[in-house]
Amino acid sequence: MRVNTNVSALIVQENSNLNNIRTTNSLEKLSTGLKINKASDDASGLSIAEKLRTQVTSLNQGIDNGNSAISLLQIADKSMSEQSKILDIVKSKLVQANTDTTSDDGREAIRKDIQKLLQQLDNIAQQTNYNGTKLLEPISSTMETSSTTSGSNSETTTNNLTTETLIGANKTYDGLVDGATSYDITFTSADYNLSIVSLSGTGGKLITNTTDTYILRTSDVATQNFLSSLGSNVNNWGGGDYGITNGYDIDFGNNSFVIDRFYGATPTSSYSYSGGVLTSLGSAASSAVDITISGTYTTASSTSSSTSTTSSSVTTVSSGLSFQIGESSGDLINNFSIQSNTLGLGGGSEAIDQTTGSSTRNNLMSVGESMIFSIGGDGNSATINATDGSATNVNLSGDVNTINLTGTSGTISNLDESTYDLLNALSMDIDGVNNSETLNGVTVTLSSGTTITKSGGGFTISQGSISFSDDYSIASMNIKETTASGTISVQNANNLLVTNLSDSATVSVTSNASGTLVGGQTLAALKNLQAGQFTQQMAHRFQGVVDSAISRLNTYRSDIGSTQNQVESAVRNLMTQSTNVSAAESIIRDVDYAEESSNFNKLNVISQAGSYAMSQAFATSQNVLRLFS
């Protein structure tokens, strides 16, 4: 029997401590209602539960987004409903004006009434918004971009080289200056044989005064590789010899070079080296030959640092409304771009332009007016041109496959986001395929020889054509000729809206084949009619325009209604997902009170039993005293 170490008491104490820890954890779960209060409670369960909680939060936000989208779409639909009523009234007044029982004075009163109605139609389009976002007109946004360029400015001094004549074999020119940043040297020979010249250095350009072939010899591998990369004007003749045809001048760029010697296949008496830094210059001849060397060198006398920042703004037009109804960035529901104003509503089924057999061509747009047309027949085109000979400036919106610039370059701006991204990728040649890029399943292609570059907030495009995938729709594109000598034309266009952006010029639309161009002017032309211009013939003509405007407005409303149905369905699905994911999280995270209260009672009983066991462990030690009695 041992007294110093009461093993029984230690065992009881250990188990009591463990039981107390379990009891504390159980009380924590009962007081918080959570099975997992810290990572150690269930490490893997915590990871899963946190992901599920984030998913639920995202789903609930998607539900909120959907409900907000429904409100937005209802606002747009109700506003277009009022616009539809206005167009119904306008149509009835045109019918009233297109009858001999209406006098000229009556038509003038009708014109004023129509003008006021169409002004209100524009007001509705301009005023209808949700949280500042316009719903019935294209949405423009401007993003400021800036680029910072840092560098150093050196003040340089140009000095004359010491003119020196090398006479004899294997001579070295001693006039090279340490610290020189650039040389401009000419070396000539009294006889024609310059095969004795050797050069080494970095950068610059080697210039010959002949149009005949000359030869460079080099044993330096880097120089050999560089010369081999220059194309058809430089031929590798083997043995380190390279034939330079047609007196081709060699630009070394930033490359270092070593030329052991060079000589003319046909005699020449002088060469020049300019713009680079020489490290050696001499004669590689084995016999006496005269070489005269002269020129200048440049040194940097002082240096100052400079930083410049260039700012520009990019204006884009939204391709339509977009709603994220879901937990991931790809859960988007889109609605087409809407232009429900007098510039965007109209068109018709009339022949806009016939090359023969029509005295009324119906093909002119005054300043600020627009036209909607389609081109029948694959390959047929429509030419858009300012009638006064000035540079054409228009906005395009709609389905168009190819846009041509003939006889002029142009500028492109005010693009919708999708088209801007396509042209930006094209200008940067992102995929390495010249003149073609594909983004989000849409391909844009430039014709051979056509170039496009970023310029300010838009692009500059050279003469040629730009083509998009079939069924691609441009929401907005301003295109302006750089000069007045050329033309803009489009091919395979459907419901293409063209707006005249010129300051003073009237713009015409003409077709290359009779009867292929169908459409009409928009409501803007009707709204802009002045006193005395609203004749019975005009009343007849604009009935088709209003009919087309009503059809286009109904299409917008139909798209809005379909989108709302889609959003409502998505919201219902998200609500179901949120409920089920919340239930899955609850199973992992929330405590089962029946189970945990039973566990707590068990631990409580064990704790009381542990106290009794501890007292008994102490009591057994007292038995040692009996040995001394």
C-alpha cells in the first residue's frame, strides 16, 4: 500500500476533468442552440456549413434582385402602355387627316396635336427610370481611363569625331569615345575595296550607298541569328557569310552585333553607321588599304526625370438590361436594349430607295432624324451618305453583318459594351490572329489590309470593312468619315436604325439593287414637320410609320413581359433552393435539443458520481493508518 501517490485519486480526478469539459461544451450548445460553436467542435462540418450559409446569403440576395427586377420591368411596361395609347391616338389623327373632308386648316391643327403627343412620348421615354437607370432609352456610361508614362530627359551634346585615315593592314580606329551614346560615322576608301572594315557595337543602322548586293561576314552566333531573321533581303551563304541584296540597309534595333568584315560583291566606296553605340571599328585587311573615317558622336551631359499622365474617357451604351438572379456571376437574365422614343420607333414596309422607276425615293434624313430599314437579298448593300458632300456622321443600331468604308478612313465611338469589347480585342490582337477576334461566341473580322486602333474613347479604322457574326445586333455605334471623299455602306442589315448626327447635312440611304431596301423614317420625322408640310400625302405615308412604331413598341413590351415571367420563375426556384439549403445547413450546425439535453443529464450524473468516487479514493488512503495501531 502506497501513500505518496494516490493513483486512484488521480484517475478519478482525470475523468472528472474530462467530464467537466464535456459538460461545459454541452451547456454551450444548449445555450446557443448551435451544435458547432467553434472550429474544434466539428472542423469538416464547419467548412461545409459556412459554404452553405454563403450560398443561402447569395440565394436570398438573388431573390431580392429578382423582386427588384420585377418592379423595374413593371415600371417599363406601364410606361410603354401609355406610349401605346399615344400612338393609337396619333394613328387615328393620321387617318382623320388622310381624307378630303379635312381642310388644310384642319390638317394644320392635327399636325400641332400630333407634335405635342410625340413630344410627350419622348418625355415618357426620357423620364422613365428605376433608381436613376433609364428604362426606355439606351443607357450611356462614361469611364475615365488614364495612363502614366515615366522616363528621363537627357540633354545631349554632339561632337565631331577625329577624322582619321587608316593606312595599312589590321589597323584600329582610335577615335571612339567612352561614354558616347550614339555615333554617326561615314567610312570611305580611295579604292573601292572596303572588305577590310570590321565593326562591333549595339543598335544603330548600317547604310550603304549602293543598290547592289554586298556581303557581311560574322563568326558571332547571336549576329548570325539576327541576320537570318531579317527575311528575303538577307541570304545565308554559309561559312558566316550573308548576302545583303539590293543595297538593303540593316537596322540592328537594340541588338548587339559583331561584323568581322564586309565587302561588296559589286564595288562601292562608302558606308555609313548611324544611331547606335560602337565598341570597335577597324581594318581587317591583310594588305595596306586606305580607309578614311569621319563623323560625329553624341554624349549625355545631364539627365532629368519626368512623369506624364494621359487621361481619356470611354463612353459606352448598355446592350440592354441585365439582372443577376442567382448565386453565381453566370446566373444572368438579359433583356434587349430598348429605344422607345421618336428616334427609335418607326420604319415601315415601303421601298425606301429604288434605283429606277421611282420619283419619290423616301430616302432622306434631315439633321437629327432617323430611319429603320432592312436589306433584302444576300450580298445587297445600302450606301449612307451626306448629300452636301460633307463627311457622313451617323449612329447605327440593329442587326448588321458588314460595315464598309470606301475611299476614306473613319472614327467609331459611342459603342455598346459588347461591341466595344469586340473592337478593343481586335485592336489589341488578343488571340494573336490578325484581323479577327472572337468573344462570347461572336466573331468580328476586318477585311485584308484594314487596321483598327484605339483613339481616345473610341477607335480609328482605315478604309475597308468590318464584319460581325450572323445575327449579331449592335446596340449603338457612331461612325464618322474622316474625309468627305468616301462613303459608308452596310450589308445584310435587318431592322437597322440609322440616325443622322450631322450638324447641317441631310443624309441619304440608297440601295445597289432596285427594290431591296424596305423600311421608312421614324416618328422623329413626323414630329419635326413644320407648318404647311403636313399634307394629305404625308398623312398617308406616315400611317405605315406609326403602324411599324406600334409593332416595334409591342415587341418591346412582349420582351419585357417574357423577361418578367422568366424572372418570376427564377425567383420561385431560388426560394425553393434557399429553403432546402438552409435546411441542409441546419442539420449540420443546429443542435438537437432532445439529444443534447439527454447528453447533459448523463454528464451531470457522471459528474456527481465522480465527486463520490473522489471521496472514496481519499478514504482508502486512510487504511494505511491501521497498520500502525
